[in-house]
Amino acid sequence: MTQKGDLKIILLGESKVGKTTLMIRIIKNEFDNPKTTIGASYMEKTYEGLDGKNYLFNIWDTAGQEKFDSLSTFYTRDAGCALILYDITDRKSFLELERFFKKLEFADEKVFAILIGTKYDLVAENEELREVSIQEGSEKAKLMNSDFFEISSKTTYNIDKLFERIGSKYLRIYRSGGKKAKGKKGKPRHSVFVTNLSDDEENIEKDKKCCK
């Protein structure tokens, strides 16, 4: 049975772009190549805000296949954050993004989206595998009014920064004059301390240079 959390996070994207792998990395800090999600799966993560309170984030992983479109639309209802993923080594997954952004009309009225290019570790080893440039990803994010990250669930590249951004945007959008959300008492199972972040695209470029 799921527990009512402060923020519902939905993962959207084509099959095999790494949605489940990202969720496992965020929750358990482990890397795994699970089987394809059928329907939806659910996990929880406790977030410690700068206000010293703990907030429960409900994270939903959805199936990416078109035959499960109605199910992913159902689970998008009332979502406050949408992580929309594509594989930077698979252009088709990038071209399908519009289908998933359209689902946000069923989400919470204050929903914020973050566009995520996955499998950066493959490109770090061999740039020729890249089929979607950073510029294309950044431009798509601006068009969709969303933040943008390239990540690797395998090496943890940008994973902490991604979760920090989710937490900081949640506090700014939902806690500063927005709808009420009760902080959870007790020791958090997982916690991240939020710091001020500079522009995402600059972070990506800097990290890319240092990791070569």
C-alpha cells in the first residue's frame, strides 16, 4: 500500500531509456539492469529540505511502450514533478518526447518537468555513440519549459545534482506560498542537502570536460 507523500514524481519515456535504472539509483544508490516495466512500479524517498524538515517523495516508474499509454497517462494524474527521459545514444527515443510531454496536461497544475538524457557513460567512453547532441537536448528543454540534465545511472554522473534540483524546485514551487504539504517526522531513510545550483547547461559542459 502506498503512503501519501508530499510530492508525486512520475518517470516518463520510451522503453529501455533507463527509467527503472534511474529510480533504483536514486532510491537504493545501486546500479541494476532490470526487466522492462509492465504497467507501473513505485518507490519512496525521503528528502531533507533546507528548512530542516523531511518530505516524502513518491516516485512512479511507468512503462514506455505505446500499448501502455493509457496506464502511464493514469499514473501521471496529480504528479507534481515529471522526469522525462530519452537515451542520448538512441535518436528515436528523443523524437518520441512530444508524446510524453503531452501527458503533463493530466498532472498537477504546478507540475514542473525535467528533461533527462540518459546513458552518458556510453558517450563518455565513445563519443561516436551519441545520436542526440547536448545542444539539441537543451533546446528541447527550453521549448518545453523544463530543466535539462544528461546523466549516467551507472557512474552516478549528475545524479546528485538532478535530485538536488528536484528538491529545490519542490520547495520553491510548492512550499513558498503554494499548496500545503506536511513535513514528515523521524529520521529520514535517504536525505540530500540542497545547495544553490548554477545553470544546468553550464554544469553539464563543465562536468563533461572534467570527466574526459
